[in-house]
Amino acid sequence: MIGIVDYNAGNITSVERALKSLGADFILSKKPEDLRDCDRLIFPGVGDAAYAMVQLKETGFDHFLKEAVAAGKPLLGICLGSQIIFEHSEEGNTACLGLIKGKIKHFESLDKEIVSKGFKIPHMGWNNLERSNGSSPLLEGVPENADFYFVHSYVICPEDTSVIKAAADYGVKVPAVIQSGNIFACQFHPEKSGEAGLKILKNFGGLKC
């Protein structure tokens, strides 16, 4: 059973629709206690990191997610959820969950001239991936040239770069698939990325950790 974490900052409807199309068993809830018996969790998100962290603390999902990861449950962060699993975000100078060591930086912190080079921020649209560090079970069966849908202004910068299993090129290297133990993350939106994205969600549903 997959649990979808609803903390008032998520791209919930599209995730629900994608899981329904796959015939997956899932529960959506704003209450951590409703998701305790789920064997894996999806942690979506769009919007502002500071607002999201406030919502996580108010709902108790901050402690719940840390406990779930410590217990070995697979966790999939999507978009904002892929970022705030790290330690700190430049967006609002926000202390995040700290499940993986690293920071989240604005594109212009990585390259001050990125806009003058013709790259629009936010990075919005379709982009393909280059796999690295052995890739990830999330990408098993996904075509090498598949495109995925991105919408973001901030970039994942892990302390340990070996957790980067695939990256996109958008003026700078954009870590797009992260795996650290039982923690998985996609900077893009798999639920909005057609058949390739659905395959990623299906792979996550079948993971054994």
C-alpha cells in the first residue's frame, strides 16, 4: 500500500490520477496516523520551501517522515518533495528535513550568468536525462532518451554526489533522480511525464528495500 503525504503543499490530484491509472493501492491523508501502515510513501510538493516546512511541522509529518525513513520504508520525493528531504534550501533560507546531506540552491547561485546565456528561470518544460552512478531501480525499463517534465527554480546539491542517479542539462547539471538507501527522489514530475513517468511510479510501487 502506498501512502501519499498531503501537507497542503502537494501536486496531489495528478499523483492520485497517475496511481489510479496504474491500478495501484494507495491512501491519501493529511494525518500521519492514517499512513503508518503503508509500506511505502510518496512525498509530493509544489511551491515554496519555507511554507512547506511550516505545513510539515504543523501536521506532524516532519517527524513522521523521519521515523518512516529510519524504519526502512521507501520514500519517493517529487519536485519540492525531492528538495526538502535535504538539509537546507536557499528558498526562504529554510532549514529542511535533513534526510540526506546537502543543500538546495537557486540556478543563479550556481551560474550568475545563466539567464543572460538564454536559459529561462524557472526551468519549465521537457528535458531528458543522463544516467550516472549505476542509475536507479526507478529507471528500470525507462528508455534512455525519454523526456520528463520539469518546473523548478532551485537545484539539488547533494554533499555526496554518488546519490545522483540521473541528471538533466539546463545550463548547469540538474540532479534529477536521487537515491540514498530507501530514499528516492525525482526533481521532475513523473505523474506529468507520460508513459516514462508512469513507469517510474510503477517501479517505485514494486521496490523491495
